[in-house]
Amino acid sequence: MRIALLTEGGYPYATGEAGLWCDRLVRGLPQHAFELYALSRSAEQERTLVPLPEHVTGVRTAPLWAPADDGRTHSRRERRRFTASYRELVRGVCAGEPEPFASGLYGLAELAREQGGLCAALRSESAVRALEGACRTPGVNRAVQSAGVPDLLECADELERMLRPLSLDWYGDDGLGAVDVCHAAAGGVAALPGLLAKRFFGAPLLVTEYGVRLRAHYLDRGPGARPAVRALLTAFHIRLAGEIYARADLLTPGNAHARRWQERCGAARDRVRTVHPGMEADRFATVGEAADGGEPGTLAWVGRIEPAKDLIGLLHAFAEVRTAEPGARLRLFATAADPDYLADCRSLAAQLFPDEAVDAVTAGENPVTFEEIGGPEAPSAAEAYGSGRVVVLSSVTEGFPITLAEAMLCGRATVSTDVGAVREVIGGTGLVVPPRNPRALADACLSLLRDAARARRLGAAARARALELFTVEQNVAAFREIYLRLLAAGATRPDGEIPFAQPPEARVPGHWTTPTWAHVPEATA
């Protein structure tokens, strides 16, 4: 089977989103031929290609970071077609109407397929004027109506980048036109080539979202963005997500939280199937099967140090834990860090917990430590999780909490805030508290630190649940079945052959596939 794996800013690069699970998926299905179609986000990212297995037959890359101008010029008739389609697209964006958006999108795609790239046209004056006309339409969002010339130019530039897949040379008999399944590793722009392959060639489209791209867009657009630009781009992402969810043959969210987003944006329930991400359980087997249960009185936190993780709230919660249990410790292990937020956390820790010393000569020690995975005391993530009696997650927003699932594989009791897919992941094997509530977080941590037997029971149950639901093997097995179902449900292959029309043994030469009368001499017959 030929599978086209579509990514944006991730696999097959060494750094990027969804890179790890894509690599595990590809390596776990060596019986299939994978073709990678990657949209890159930076020149630096393109220099770090990961080693690929032999059954990856090709890699095509298209940059979204560099200005694109193919120098393509169109005739007057083609310009009129472009203007009409682009006007439909932006009208659907501004007015929130899915039909004009889809009509304009596919009209632009057909024009690009027939006449070449649209990069210059999407940045042209006619495109900006069409966008301005759509923004001035009565009844649209007030923020959109207030868009000025700088806002329109910035939006036109961003729309060209997001619509750049329309102008690629990936659609043909040597590309997406000949594959059996298009598998988008994310929604949004990453799934746009698969949407066009389904439109042009009828290729089945599978969209996997472990982090919903629409949700990520809401979180990424900071307060510094202009209101009109923010409103326009958000409206575009909403319309694109709705079209992808409506046309995809199957959606595989990684958790119920992502599934609710998809269904809210128009996905049909009968075409949505939850497939949990898979992790390498062997990495955590030594810690998970050990009997020590971690250091008594120690809380561990693992993850990226950034505002969404709310370490400020965790430090305030630990101050109450420390008051009730003077011997408690908090170890923070960073996989990466926002420098400014890390400095704020260090400053707060120094204020809340002055270095303690037993006498005037001995150096003091702070009960809160900031460490990195790979350091002398935690050379791996497993040792980091195993260092604590309880693992804490204090986030104010999450998608699928990978660190929580890894802590469960290590057999640790967990205390988590009720965000994202946390309840779905732990399933009753840990304690859950409201976010931004240091007092509730402190009380939950104290209850497990003071009851070691309960912490061990919860840790054992958590490890059993993680081994059942969150391993690489269950993830790969699910996609193996999904690929076969999509291929069987599809119409025909590009060469006209119907999948599974004949049993496999019919292709093997031998006497069991040849009629008995074929072996009788001609005269006797």
C-alpha cells in the first residue's frame, strides 16, 4: 500500500510537532510504502532530517517560511477567474459561510492545477482589493470591518502562505494522484494537500490530530496582534478546519478533548475514531517495575517551563505543602524553557523558600530545585519521574498530557489540574484538582505524601492503565487496521483495479489455482 504522510513543521525533521509519533508509525508498518510530503517552517529545520527507513520511498518538501514568487503571470481571462474565486473565498471567510469558502478554495486549486502557481496573484493588488471588499460587507464582524491598509496587506501575505499548497507540483501520477491513502499528521494547512488529492483523484483522506490546530491557533495569536488581523486569520482557520472535517473520510483525534473540538466544528460522529498516542513503554520499565516508589516527601514536575504550565501556582501550592510538611521537596525537571518565565520562577522560589542552613557555617539548601533532564541526577526522563513519590501537573491548558502518561508508565501517583484530556488519561488512577487553585493542589499533594500505601496503589493502577492504552503497539495496530479499511472502502486504485477484488492466493501460481481440466491431455479432453 502507498501511503502519503502529510506534515507541517514536523516529521521528517529532527525538531518539530508530531515528529516522534510519525517516526514510530512509519517504522512500525514496514509492509507499507510511505511517501513524505512536508511543509517546513524554517531553513534551520530543513537541515536536520532524521534517518529514514528503507520503505520511505520519497520525501518532498515545500517551505512556508520563505517568500514565494514564481514569476507566473496570467492572461486576462485567468485573472478574472482568479478574482472571482478569491472573492468567493474571502467572502466565505468574512461572512462565516462554508459554501462560498469551499467554492473559492477549489476554484483557486483548479486554476493553479491548470495554469501554474498563484503566489504572485495571491499577493496582487486585486487580491487585496477583494479582501477589502469582503471586510466592508455589511453584517461581518466589527473587528474585520475596521481593517486598515496595513491589516489587509498583512492578511493577504498570511493567506498566501497558508494557500501555498495550492501551487505545489505534488498533484499528479508521480505524486498524490497515485497513492492509496493520504494521512495528514495534523489539521489545518498540513491537511490541505490531502483535501485537494481527494478532490482531484478520490484518494481517501485520514486526518490525525493529537493537538487541534484550530485550538493551537487561538493560543498562538498573542495580545500583540492587531484585532482585525487576528479576527480575519481566525475566521480563515475556522472555515478551513470545517471543510477538512466535513470532507475527510476519517478523523482520528488523540483524545476526547480533541474529538469535542472536531465535532463542534462540523465533524460527523460516525467518521471520528479516537486513537490514543503511543509511547515506548520499555523506556520506563525499570522505574515502573521498581519497588522503591520514589523519594519520600518529594514532588516531581517534568515538562517545558512556560506560562501555560503555571509553575507560579505550583510554587505557591508547595509553600503550603512545606508549611504542613517541613521535610518536603519539589524537583522541577525542564525539557525546555522560556528564559523570562524561568527567571520569574527562580526569583519566586528564592523569595518563598530562603536557603536553609543548620548553622552559621553550613551552606544553605533550597527545597525547590531547577534541573534539566540529562543532568547528573536525572540522565533520562524515567529517572526524573522516578525521583518523586508524587508527580504533579499544574497546567492551565493542555491537549494530550504526554508527561502525565509517562509518569503513569513509571508507576507514579499523580496530582493534576483538570484541563484538556487529563481526566481521560488518568481515568481514576490519580487525583484531579481545579486549575489555578494552589490550595486544592497543595491539599491533594499532602494527602498522597502522607499516605504512602495509597500512593503505591494509585501508581500501580496508573501503570496498568498506561500499558493498556498508551503504548506504541496499540497505536500502530490501530492505524494498520484503519489503512486497510480506508483502502477497502475506496472506489478504485489509480490504475482502475478494485482493492481486494481477488483473494491473495489467486495471485500465487500453483495447482490449487489452476482448474483440474487444465492438466488433462488435449486429446483426452
